Amino acid sequence: MKAYIHARLSKEERAALDALKRATGHSDSELVRRGLKLVAAEVKRPRSALDLAGASVGCLKGGPRDLSTNPKYMDGFGE
């Protein structure tokens, strides 16, 4: 059974879709199907700790430069 969708696109989104149609020769429907597959693959992709940390990476200023490598910072940790 075929399913149909209706999507409202902004001018910029419509222009992007038109450009993709010209560049690839694919129909609107084929581009939407391919886009759904790409998003589904991205969602299923395991994320690294760096991905999960996001914008907080590197935001600490003035901390010790060897925090992740010097074992002295682990003294008493978890006690």
C-alpha cells in the first residue's frame, strides 16, 4: 500500500529541492525517500562521547592542561 505525505516548504527549502532535482534528475518523491533513509541511518549511528558532549567540549578555561593524562588528579577520586 502506498502512503502519501504533504509537506509545506519554505522558499529556501523549495529552492533546495529544485536544485537537487536539477542536479540529480530525481523526482520530489525519490529525493524525499532518499532523505528519509539518510536521517534513519544517522539516528541509528552510534554516537561517540565527543558527539554527546557537543558544545561543552573545550569550554573550560584556565584548567590544568594535563587533566586527562596526569594520574595525580585521580588521587582520592571515588572515595
